[in-house]
Amino acid sequence: MEEMKRMVAKEALKYIDDDMIIGLGTGSTTAYFIQMLGKKLMTGELEDVYGIPTSHQSRLLALESGVPVVSLDEVDAIDLAIDGADEVDPHLNLIKGRGAALTMEKIIEYRAGTFIVLVDESKLVEYLGQKMPVPIEVIPAAWRAIKEELEVFNATAELRMGVKKDGPVITDNGNFILDAKFEKIEDPLDMEIELNNIPGVVENGIFADIADIVLVGTKDGVKRMER
Ligand SMILES: O=C[C@H](O)[C@H](O)[C@H](O)COP(=O)(O)O
């Protein structure tokens, strides 16, 4: 599994040129990419590449790896964004947010000229919701009401609890995460919009129609899916 992640991260480097602004995703797969990008910048193989982090995790890792970072309000455009995903359907719709970074990820990736997703083949599903719940970032005061309102969509939601921290997970934006298990998400774009219409929902982990390219690590090498 780790080898597949490394393989797709290496492949993603081929899309990077000098003078690019790159959205830096969150998670274990993107972490390999950030470290490899740092090496290319250190050796001078790449020059003047700046990263826009999507979380504290990717910001700290970028700084540690030698990738200079800028924020969204300092740039006119984002050339490319690279990130992992928890599920990918055949139309390149995604579920993201296992690492609770979905809101900033969507803010950056929605605005990137090209959004490239890095996964291993275990993330490919026939339909969204097949294996994973949809993470939903919510304003803390509204979590219980939203949990109940999600029943309209036949979803069962759990408040995500911290590991090495008592009580709920607090996102980089100071909010809670509800993990909502759906039976089957028939129309990802429609569900993404519906969920964001619930007052108190900050953002949800369905990324419909955003990914341009998915690089899949398989036992037989990297496969490329394109929309
Ligand atoms: O909030 C976290 C993100 O959406 C991650 O990009 C996603 O969970 C994939 O992470 P990993 O590459 O560790 O499987």
C-alpha cells in the first residue's frame, strides 16, 4: 500500500513545472508528494514553485520539506492541486475528509486550474458511499440538530471523536465533524448541494465534478483516469 502511494506521488511530480502555484492536499498519500517536491526544489530540478497548504498538516510538512508556502489571498491563480481521496467513483466524483481537512481542501481544489487526485486501487468504488461515510464539517452548536436532520437522507451520522484527545475532533477551523453513512449516493452533485444547504453545515466531503485526473496506484503500475 505504501509503495502504491509512493508510486502515484512520484508520477504526480511529472505534472509540476517551474513557476507554478500548487495546492497541497492533506493525508498520507499527498505527504509523499510534498516530501518529493521538497527534494526537487532543494536540488534545483524545480524552481520557484510555491505551495498553498490545505491544513496545518500540509503546511508543517511543506515547511519541513523545503516547499515555500503562500496563502490563497496572496495569489491570483492556482495552477494545479494535488490531493488524496477516500473514495473515487467511475465519474471521478470523490469522498474526502478522513483527515478532517475537507473544507480547506475544497476551497483550494475547486479553484485550481487542474486538480489531480492520488489514490491506491482500494479507493475505487462503483458508487460513492459504498465503503466510506461522508465527513461533514459543522458548527459545533448545530451538531445534534444536523445529525437528526440527516435522517431525511437515510444517513446515520456519528460525531467524530478525538484520538489522543478527549472529546470530539476539532477541525483546523474550530468546528466538529459528523461522519454520515449513506446507503448509496445516487446523485453526488445533488447530495453535495443538499448537504451544504443545511444551516450549520460548513462544508461536506463530497467532491462532485471537481477532479480532472485520478492517478491510481495498482500492482501493475500507475493507471490514469481522466474526466
Ligand atoms: O481530510 C483529509 C483528506 O481528504 C485526505 O486527502 C483523504 O482522507 C485521503 O487521505 P490518505 O491519502 O491518507 O488516504
